[in-house]
Amino acid sequence: MKLPFLKHKSSKGVKVVVLRDSHSDVHQWSLSQNTIVGVSVLAIVLSTAVLIFSADILTRFMYKSKLEEVKQNNRSLISLLLDLRSDLDSAKADMDKLEEKDRALRTYANLPPIDRDVRQVGVGGLVTARRSNLDEMLPDIEEKVTRLEIDINELSRKVRLEKESFEAVFDVLKKSTEKLPSIPSIRPAGGGYLNSGFGYRRDPFSGEKRFHHGLDISAPKGTPVYSSAAGKVIYASYKGTYGLSIKVNHGHGYQSFYAHLKRMLVKAGQEIKRGDLIGEIGNTGRSTAPHLHYEVHYYGTPQNPKNYFFAGRLE
């Protein structure tokens, strides 16, 4: 049987005695005060080292785990930003189409077009660069977010401007609904593509710079031609360099003109409606290839026909 050890304190240290009952063995150790202090300090140092090492391993594990979580969140954030950018670009494209419709509507309502500078509605200006912890984790993320904010703000202002413009147009048109059937508002050809536009161009025959009072729609011979508004045919005959031509008086100051036709399907004095078939595209008169020369006049002044393409051809 092993007896409990006995400690004996002395003025210079500690003496430890261990007695064994079976063999009457006696073991004795003397520990000086310096030795005890040294052992204690060593034990504390070792314990502290073990704790620090364990804490470092745990910290590294937690850091890697957190870092992976942050990376996953960053990937999700970038994906979200890309989706937002795509949606915003689509909305801006739709807004461009709305602005085209707005220009046409304002033409119908005899309202002046919105000035280009006004359409900018104060968009732009100095953008202060921002830096944050987020930008350190995701390079250029602040720039992307700022660009999105600017574009969203620009789009919001354009929406408000278009809303005000449409309300003004609506108020004018509401007061003059009887005028609407007389306003050319559809594309007169059943196909083809826009060639020479309204404005100055080089004459294909003389090479001189001349003002083109309408626009040309290139299409194969026989392509249908439709009246762009209701009205009465002024003439349907051969007109010099324009070849077979039709002129329609729509009333309220509006007239339309169709030239270089292959065939005319209406006659002078005939009442027609918007969308009625009136002829076929040809190459008569002074023409280099089959096309329709189309003009719109308001009280005798040529207008840009593109501003009157509010809708597609009416069936």
C-alpha cells in the first residue's frame, strides 16, 4: 500500500517524503524554492503555448470557413449586379423606343419636339469616388454600384420627363380627336427597308448635293403600298421624274405623296381610309432601282416622314 506523500517545508525549500507500507521504503526529494518557481514558470509557459497554438489553429479554421462564405456571397453579389445591369440595359433600350414614339406623338399633336439638352434632364456631373472595405474585397465593385446608381437615376428622370410629355400630348389630342384620322401615322410600304432619308443628300444622277423632301423605301417590284391616313386622292397619274405617282389630301393641312409606282390601284377623287391598298412599288420615272418615294406635307411644308411612323401598317 502506497501512503500519501508528506511535504515538509523548510526555510529554503520544500522536502517531499513518500513511504511504502509493504517494504518500508522511504523516498525523499528536496525541492528548492528556485526549482519550484522554475517548474511553475515552465508549466505556465507550456500551458500558454498550448493555448496559443490551439487558438491559432481554431482561428485559421474559422477564418478559412468565413472566407469561403464571403467568397460565395461575393459571387452571388456579382451575379446579382450583372442581372441588374442586364435588366437596366433592357429598360434603357425600351426608353429609347418610347422617346421615338414620343417624337412621333408630339408631331401629331403639333407640339415642338423636346430639346436634346432637355432630354438629358440634368443627367451627368461629377461623381465622387468612394472607397470602402467592400471595394478592398471586390475590386471595382464600388464603381459598378455607382454606375448602376447613376444609370437608374438617369432612367428615372427620363421616365418622369416622358410621363409629362405624354400627358401634354394626350391633353392636346383629346381636344382634337376629329383630326387624328387625317394624320399620316403608318409605314406606307408592306416591306423593304429605309434607304435615303429626309434631308440633304448627293443626287444619284447628277452627283450634286440636294435636299431630299421625303424618304425612299427599297423593296421588290409589286410590294404593296398603303395609304398612311384617311383622305381623298388628288391625283393618280404619271408625273415626270416621279413616274407613276399618287397624292392624297388628308385634310387638316396634311397631304401624302407616293412615287415611282409600278401600278396604281386608286383614281383621282376616290375616298380612302388609312391602311387601304393604293398601289405597288415600282421603278418608273427617274429611278435607279425599285423603291417607294414617300413624302408627308403639313400645310405645304415637307415633313420628315419618319416622325409619322407611329405604328406599323394597319391590316
